[in-house]
Amino acid sequence: MSSETVLICGGAGYIGSALVFRLLKETDFKIKVFDNLSYGGDSIFSFFNFPERFEFVKGDVRTFDFDQLLKGVDYVVNLTALVGEPICKKFPKEAKEINFDSNIRLAKACEKNGIKRFVFTSTCSNYGLNETGEMIKEDGELQPISLYAETKVDSEKILINELPDLPCTVLRFATAYGMAARVRFDLLLHELIRDAWTKAKIYVFGAQSWRPMVHVDDIARGIMLVLSKSDSIKKKDVFNVGSNDQNFQKLQLAQMIAERFNVIIEETQSVKDPRNYKVNFDKVTNELGYKPIHSAKESIDQIADALESGLIDDRILHESVNVKQN
């Protein structure tokens, strides 16, 4: 095990930095991070304290020589993407090139180079708008209503139905939240917290809409679980990653935050994000033994404490986003 290497593409990002931390702390894997550092490299500075196990390569996923990058690599986790609809809408050409074209090019290179498992990080946003009210399983209808989700769905189809010699696990993550080395404040829970802190009021549109949630550290733990069970799981498979008891209506999240910050909630009318879906996570629990260890309430308290202590300041609040609003 100690000689095996995991390549994490996008390893300096929000999820990537949490994953690298977990892998270095709890496994014997050697870690190679590939990232273009579009959001800086602060999140991975401390990992250089593991010189025998950590390596960093800077590059652009659209142009890099993957055959060279994959030398000595056993497993690949691809987190590289323009994440979320705002940045994909702002840069649609780049979104397709990075999220789809480059992902498939990397997957083909992994198949060619005999990679033991390719882990593709996808999203529960693929389910889009579900009017049935039922909890959606992995074989449920995919209804992407954003360019971001479209790139993920299109990638999934090729990874699962083509590339027969590539062992591949697709992980559809619930909406992320929680503190990490590279924190983000353009995530649902964090946006509501930011409103509570900066405006003393929480603005909620689509208050009755459902959204599954999962802590960034639990995302990292899910990826680690797949890597640890790579020899025993199916060659190709798809898992929703989250927990049934963390399906929330947006108003429920707002109410938890409002109670912590002692602010009011204002429901607004908007169609900018009509997503509405509850997700079933039985498969990942039953087949992989996955169980999250964090809660939304816990993270609300942690972020509130960080704001009140001054650890998170206005600069972090407004700059820790994937795309800045004008």
C-alpha cells in the first residue's frame, strides 16, 4: 500500500485540500496534486511537510501531457472543474473544455495507462427538478438544468457506458458545506450564513425546495472509502454520497442559521435556481458502509464562531467564491 500513488487533479481546491489532508493523515498513499492554482495555493502549503509522500505539479488540464502526469500513478481522483452554474454560465466555453472534454481525455489516458481506478466527482445537481417528492436513487431520471450539471451528466455517460477497460466510480455528491483549507462562501449554507452576518437578515428564494447536504470532510471520507475498497467494488458504478437525514428544505437551513445569529428570514421570489430534489443515499451506506460524521448544525456553529472571533473577515467572506459578482 505504501508504494501506491493517488493523483488528485484539482487537489488545491475546496474538496481537494480536504481530501489531501485526510489521505496524508490516515493512509500510507503517496499523493500527487495537479492543479492550475486559479484560486491560489495557500490550501496546500502545509502538505509540503510530507516531502516523501507529497508532490505538486502545476498545469492546465486542457493542455497537459497526461501520459507524463500518470507515470507512477495507481489511482486518479478528478476534481478538476469549473464548479457551479455561475462560473459555468460566465465562461461556457471553458466549462465544456475543462468539465467535459479534458475529463474524458484524462479518463482515456487513465485507461491507456492501466490506472487501477478512476474516481469521477459528480453532483446530485444532475437530478435537477424532481416534482415527485420521492427520494431519488442512482438509477433515477437525470434532469440537468444547468450547464454545470450537463457537463457532469455527459461525462458520466461516457465513463460508465464506454471505456470498457477503465475501472471507474462516479460519486454524485450532495451540496457541500463546512470549513476547509480553501473555504467557499458561494455554497448554499454558507451564502445564508453570510447574509445573516453581513445583512442581519437571511434572504431565501424557493424556501420549500429540497436540497441534500454533505460536509466537505465527509466528501473526502467518501472518496477515501472508494480508494480503500477499489479491489472489491464493481468495475463501474455510481453512488450518491450524503445521508438521508441531511435532505433539507432551504427554509429549514435558514431557520437553523437565524436561530444562531438571532436574525429574521425574508422569503423572496426568484427563478434563478429552480432545483428541487431529495436524494436517497441507501446504496453508499449499504454497499460501502459509508456514514457521514458531520452535521449542518455543527458547521453553522463553527462558522459563526469563526466570524465572531474575527478568524473569517470581510475579505474572506467576499473573495472566497468561485466567481465574483459585479
